[in-house]
Amino acid sequence: MTFPEGFLWGAATASYQIEGAVREDGRGECIWSRFSHTSGKVLNGDTGDVACDHYHLYRSDVVLMARIGLRAYRFSIAWPRVLPFGTGAPNEVGLDFYDRLVDELLAVNIRPFVTLYHWDLPQALQDRGGWDNPEVVQWFGEYTDRVSRRLGDRVKDWITLNEPWVVAFLGNWLGIHAPGLCDLGTAYRVLHHQLLAHGAAIAILRRNVQDVSAGITIDLGYFEPATERSEDVQAAWREDGFKNRWLLDAVFKGHYPTDVINWVAEWLDGIDLDAVAQAAAPLDFLGINYYTRTLVEAASSGVTAARPVKPANAAFTTMGWEVYPEGLYQLLVRVHREYQPRALFVTENGAAFADVLTPDGKVHDEARRDYLRQHFDAAERAIQAGVPLRGYFVWSLMDNFEWSLGYTQRFGIVYVDYATQQRIVKDSGQWYAEVIRQNQILA
Ligand code: FCB
């Protein structure tokens, strides 16, 4: 089978992970600069100071995208490039960069998908509490307004937030992402404020952008019980509530799931739970990021009273994530049935492997090609089952700064030699180019 005509094959990146140039042209400091420059926070002391130097190399990067044949490109805007202090006077030079990037993309017929927030909050706002401060709804609105006014004549596809759950919990509870806090109550407030900010931003995008298509990107976990024992089945359902339903119910139904509210109640102090109705602004699409499955069993402690179990006989990526394409199919079908988004995109899916640049000047990454092929197949089956899946963004266009793991994880379909900033299309990238050209999955 071929994919539906016009299916948007794409690739994704994020500003802090690829741009570099963090002190250039008036850009303000972001929480990831602060965090990565704090000793012990990122593997090998890596930072995004230079990353893929995309800020300078964007023109040739777009040429590369055109060579692969991408129909769409998902990238994010660095809030502190646009508003160095988060609010107030805009930095027009920063906006100019995205303006030029968009023009380059359109010139070669690549549809730009803009993510407004992919984790690089201005440090100046973090100093005022960041996402924990209810005023962030205003701040994010102001930023959304600025960017959409500037780019909205040409960019029609907008994603408010990338993975609000990860922002809240890895950044404010587990402390392994910026800003590095360790408090579950804070994480819940941060998540709540992100959801309110999302709802407010959708209204602003509708006002500013003619023919807008606006949505949000949520990272969904696929949880399965390790055994058929009822306590494990319940544990998997709790994990699902903690990670998936909390967000999906908020965004599509305007309330939080009652079962989860009951067992996390002690961390919800001071949150006006009913206010989350504002997060349920009608969306044009839902973006799903999917990477792996988690097998779980019941445990006697922990917030969800569940713990992960390592599956036997499974294949893993260098992230330690199990390769499990069936989870993508199951999630797409389930979200379609239970929440009925108007359209769906896979806004991220991909794999990190230990790539080597061989003497022939190539990267023979069969494992990544297999990973993608199996996941494309899951997507195709979901389409056949009636899921309105409109496009697929591979994570990532190129190797980049993988947050707390620095440059140790290579996710790209394009290899980056960080010493020279040379780009080399991996075998998986060549294969993907052919998939796009024929609009069907190739062996
Ligand atoms: C997602 C992030 C993305 C990238 C991938 C591997 O959680 O959105 O930036 O780091 O994981």
C-alpha cells in the first residue's frame, strides 16, 4: 500500500539541541544554558553552546532537507532569541533568523511546523518562578503573539508545547532536566500552568494566523503489565493515568482523571483543578511522540506503586529503550477512538544507535532503518484502521544535543561530525529519501 496522497513525511529538531550561537545577536540565556553549565548536570559537561551550529548553517541544512525530499520540517523557536528576558522588548534580529529559515524552507517546498516551546525557557523567567508562576500564562501568550504575528503569514502549522509532562516531571521532580528541581508538587503546578498556557496560546494563534492548524505535542507512554496478575494490570493502568490520561483528559475533555486525582491529591495543593477546562480549546491536530514501551509490575512504594521490568528477548537502542513498534499502532488507534482528535501527527519517532563513520565515508545504520521501517509499518496499519494520521516526523533530522546525555546519543538520519560540522546522510536517511519519493515503505 502507498500512504495517502499528501502524507507529510518530515523530520524534527529543536532549537537548543541544534542551533548553538547562544550568545549571539542578542539572544538571552535559557534554562538549558544555565543547567548544562552547572557542573555534573550533563554527561561529559556538554552544552548546547555550539551544538550543530545550525544558526549559521541553516541554509545548507535546508538544502540537505530538500535533497532528502522532506515534505515538512518541524523545528522550534528559542523563546530567548525572540524575547531575551522572556517578556518586554523583542529582539527583532532573533525573529529575523526564523523569518529567513521559513523563507528558505518555503522556497524548496518544505512545509514548516513550528513548535513554540521545546524546553528553552528564558532564564530571566525562571528567576521569577518560570512555569511555576501563574503569570507564565501571560508571558507565553505574549511570546506566542509576537512569533505568530511575524511568521503567521507563511507558517500555518503550529505546536504550542513539546512534551509538557517531561518538562514538568523530569525538570521539576526528578531534577534531571532544567531547571533541575526535585519537588512533585512543583511538577504538578508546572504541568497545570503549561496546560493553561497552551489553551491561551491556541486562542492567540487562531486570532493571528489565517487558516491556522494548531495543536500540541504530547509524549505518550505505552504501558503493558509484565504479567496477567491483576495487581500488575492495575499498576500499568496507574502508569497510564499518571503519564497519558492526565494530559489527554485535560486537553480533550477539560478535566483531570478522577482516579489519578485521588492518589496524587497530596501534591495538588493550591491548584485550581477546574481551571484546566481552559486547556481544552478545540485543536486541529494532536502530535504524538512515541519511542518505546514500558513493561510494569506492581510495587509497594513510589507515586504510582509500579516499577518498570526489563523485557526479555527484546532489542534496545543505546538509550536503553526497547524497540516496540506495536505500541505506536496501539496508541494511535486508542487515542483516535477515545479522544477523536481531528487529525494526528507522529511528531517524533526515531532511535539512537552507536553509529560509526566508516572509511567509505558512510554510516551504515541498518538498525535505525529497521526501527523506522517497523514503525512506519505500524503507522500504515493505523491508517488502515481508520486513524486520521496526516504525517510523520522522524526524530531527528541530524545528530544533536540529547539533553542530559549530551552528545552521546545519535538520533539523526544525518550524521554530524561535531569537530568539523560536516553532515553525512546516513544509510537510513538515503532509505528514507526513497520512502518519501515512492510514498511507500520499502524493504
Ligand atoms: C524527546 C524530546 C526530543 C528528543 C527525543 C529523543 O523526549 O522531545 O527533544 O530529545 O526525546
